[in-house]
Amino acid sequence: MFIQEGDFFLAYWDQITVWHNNKELFSKDFEISHFAFDLVPEELHWHLKEVRKH
């Protein structure tokens, strides 16, 4: 996932899927980390409405 607005750009992982021989071994969805969330300016928090769970 990424957020780009003006001069601000942030890319972060919000899901992961591990495959082996065309078989899905593991999949997980998770929210943006506290560290990444703190980097996002307040006026851009609307981008995170769907991925922030608390």
C-alpha cells in the first residue's frame, strides 16, 4: 500500500501472502504500523481510514 499526496510519499506492507509451488502457504492482513502511521501528516489520515483498526 502507499500514500502519495503532494511531496509526501509513504509505502508500507499491509498484507502478505507466501506461495510455494503454486500453493498458498500463508496469508495475513494487518494494519499500518504505529511507526508508519506517525509519519503520515494529520491532514492525510483520511487515506488510512480503511487500514487503521484502532
